[in-house]
Amino acid sequence: MEIGKFAQLEEKIKQIVSEQVFLRKQIIILEDALKNKESEIEEFQSKLRVLDEERNSVRARVDSLLDLLADIEVEK
């Protein structure tokens, strides 16, 4: 094999290894970002559950008050 071709091959291998290192770092960064987003989603889902419970509680109280008002006879 010629020295020139061997040098080209060596350069290509170095480039591939360099790209692999870069891509592994990118994968780690993206996995961390994904974990953070999943954590945010869980937090928002928890808040949403609390808000749904509050809404249902308020709805029940309003329904109860409306029932009380319906029981009152209006004077004519």
C-alpha cells in the first residue's frame, strides 16, 4: 500500500473516531435534556392533578349551593 493512501486511511479513521467521540457527547447531552423534560412533565402532571381536584371540589361546592338556592321558594 502506498504511503499516501495509508495516510489518507489513517486520517479518515481519526476523523471517524473524532466524530464518534463527538456523537457520544451529544448523546449524553440529549439524554440529560430528555431526563429534565421528563421530570418537568411529571411535575406538570402532578400540578394538573391538583388543579383538577380543586376544580372538582369547587364544582361540588357550587352544585351544593345551587341546590340550596333551588330549595328556596321565591316570593311572588
